[in-house]
Amino acid sequence: EAGVTQFPSHSVIEKGQTVTLRCDPISGHDNLYWYRRVMGKEIKFLLHFVKESKQDESGMPNNRFLAERTGGTYSTLKVQPAELEDSGVYFCASSRTPPGHFPSPLHFGNGTRLTVT
Amino acid sequence: DAKTTQPPSMDCAEGRAANLPCNHSTISGNEYVYWYRQIHSQGPQYIIHGLKNNETNEMASLIITEDRKSSTLILPHATLRDTAVYYCIVRSYSGGYQKVTFGIGTKLQVIP
């Protein structure tokens, strides 16, 4: 099966501009997650979709970040307007609905490296 | 989710077994132990998971102590491509969908 794909792999924008990151999860995976790694820091959770609904958005840093998952397939993460501290690598992950009481493994994409100058 | 403690770094000679420890002394009965790794510039990669029994797959083995307060990930024959940061994570599934929380992990350096 195809893995989680993210686009673009790199993006360089100026402060104040808008950037939209895209994630295509593994087909059939209802759960989609966004994570971010800022230089030198740990990988941090941003939010979690179950199909098209936001299950948990507790990690979203502020209202400059907007995530959508229309139709429960691919997802976009828009940053508007971008600030210098938004630079980092943004990872997307997906997982299937777990059977029973077993949490399914997350499958990650290779990320989008965002640089805000 | 329970907190985990891992050594920040480890070295292993190529071809030898790499044993990566993880302490999760506050783990509860419904929490699984998961291991992921992140090879430089790639996304985190799922390795293995277990509840209370030892587990083995094509990548690694997971040994969980009887009291479940600690575990060890074993890479039986480490190669240079196994150089990565390894994350030990505990997760529960309590009817909701639990996010994965990453800590600092263990940076494993496989030495030629």
C-alpha cells in the first residue's frame, strides 16, 4: 500500500505570507494526525482528525493555524500569516480505526520542512 | 498516557545486538508499549508494540518485564542504517482515539 504522502517536501516563505501544507493519508485510514518538530525540540502533537471531524486540536499553537479534512480523505494545514517561529518540520500521520481496545500504530509521512524568513 | 524515561544516547557496534531500555514505572493495565524511530530527515517509523508478552517482528524484539514497569527494544544485528532516534511510548485505548506523545528518545549511533 502507498504510504502517507506530504506536499510540498520543502517550503520557504517570508514572514506574513500564507502557506498550505497537504497530507494524503493511507487509503482507508480514518485517523489523521498533524505533528510539528521545531529545531532542537521534541516532536509535538498539533491535532487529530477522525474522518472529517476534529477529535483533538489541543496542540494547535494559535488561530493562525487552520486544519481541514474535507470529505475525510486528504488534509490541509494552512498557516496564515506565517511567523518566524512557525519554522520547522510538519509531519502528518494516519492510522486505521483500531479493532477492539488496541491502539493502531501511526504511519508517518516524511514531512514538510517549512522555513519562514 | 504514562511517562517514559530513556537514556539520551547509546552506541552499538555494527553487527551486534542493540538493546534500548525504557522505563515506564507508572504504566497502567490498559496501556501498550510502542516503539518508533526517526532516521534523520525522515518521518517517525513504527517498529513494534506490546502489552505484556514479549513480541518479535522482522525489525526487532520487544521484551517487557513481568511487572510491566520497563521494557527493552532489541535490534538483533544492528546496521549503520539503524542509526536513529528511538522513541518508547505508552498508549492506551479507552474508547477514544489517543494521540502519540513523543519524548526526547534515545539517539542510537551504530559504529562501523
